[in-house]
Amino acid sequence: MVRRYDHVDSLSEALDNKQLDKVLNFMTDDCFLVAGNGEPVRGKENIKIVFEEFFQVIKYSTYCNRYV
């Protein structure tokens, strides 16, 4: 049985484990990402570059899997 938030758990786990291919599977080719107050990054390939740099800098992360 699929729980309502299984996709959120899967994305969180992929981010925590720096699994870039799994993170990118949640995105379409024409998506865009706005991180903080930065400029939007457009396109899956450009977002891949951003995450590659992010994963090199960040040693550890945990995303909350609690739902309100």
C-alpha cells in the first residue's frame, strides 16, 4: 500500500544520501529550482550541476519527514 507521503520520504532519503540520480528523477526536463534568495536555475541539466556542487560542499543533511 502506498502511503500519501511516500514520494516525500523517497526524495528526502535521496537528498540525505546524496543520490543525485534519484533526486533528478523527481524533476521534469523543463523544471526550475529557486534555492533561498538565489536566481532561478532552469532545466534539469543545470539543476544537476547545482546539486553536484551542493553535495560537494554539504557534509551531512537531514530532511524532516514529519507531516503536519
